[in-house]
Amino acid sequence: MIKGIIFDLDGVITNTAKYHFKAWKKLASELGIEIDEKFNESLKGVSRIDSLKKILEYAGKENMYSQEDIVRLCDKKNEEYKEMLKNLSKEDILPGIENFIDELKKNNIKIGLASVSKNAPFILEKLALSCKIDYIADPSAVKRGKPAPDIFLAAAEGINVEVEDCIGIEDSKAGVEAMKSCNMRSVGIATKADLTFESTEELSLEKIRELD
């Protein structure tokens, strides 16, 4: 029985990937590294620190920076990214998502967020969705990022629903793998999962109950 729905944020509730790409591309360029949108796809669902490590490995520069340097560079990227997010509004909620969330609320289904983004509370506030999310898992409080299941387990615990009674919604392979590793049923947005939709517009409680 479905008692909780756990959302990823980017690519599911809103699409800030373009801002992440612009900020990473600018930072990478300053480090003498060129990345394109295809490479950026490999950063989906990956934490900030791990994303920068991937970029450095891509250019064979992984041994050129200390952990302290990496944290500093990630903070610099994040400030650039947050500056871009200032104009985010309800208009940036992906199609069908707000209606789907309202449908879940009417059916007393708990809503959690399992995003690797430390900016999730700020983004939800800009989207005017904060009041509709029951619990936001803190990525800095879990030991491992996706594809480990830690963030999904934290979200399920936060909404006080057993993992087997939760369904997670993701657009990244890493996120789906994270759910699979803790036996949480998965819905994929344009990515292979237990149940897959091509867009967020197709989401409905009736369709998701096919997983019950």
C-alpha cells in the first residue's frame, strides 16, 4: 500500500540542470577544463563534491587539488548557481507536478524529498512548494550519496513511512539504483525504473498504484 511518495528535486519537481551546467562549465573553464552537455548528464543525481571530482578526473587533474581546494571550489560554484536561482518562481515547476502533489495531499499520502542538493529548501521556497513537502532529507547528514540508498532511507524515516510503503520518483540512473538497493519501488521520468513515464505530466496516483 502506498503511504509515502519521495521525490527527487531536479528533473522531477523543477529543472535547474541548465543552471548547474552553466555554473559547472564556468568553474571548469577557469580550471582549464572544457565540459559539454553530454558530460553534464553524468553529473545528474551526483553530489557537489563528487561532481567536481568527476570533472577533475575527466581532465586527468584529480591529483592536482587538495580536499580543501575541492570544498572551496564547490562553494564557489554553488554561489554562482544560487545567484542564477534568484529568478526561480512557480512558473518553473515542471508540468503536472503541482496538481500531482495536491492529489497526494488529498489522499493523505506523505511527501518526502530525497535530493542531493543542499539548496533544496531555498529552491522549494522559490517555487512556493515548501508548505506541501512533509520532510526534506538533509544530504549533508547522510554518509553516502546516490547511488547509495542513504538519502531515500532518510526521507522515508523523516515522513515516518516504511520503505516498502514508499515509492520514489527520479529522473537519474543513480537515483533509481539507490532505490533498487533498498528495495524501494521506483518511478522514472524518462529513465528506466519499475514504472517509467516520459514526462512529469503523465504522473497520477491512479497510474502509480499499478506498483501496488
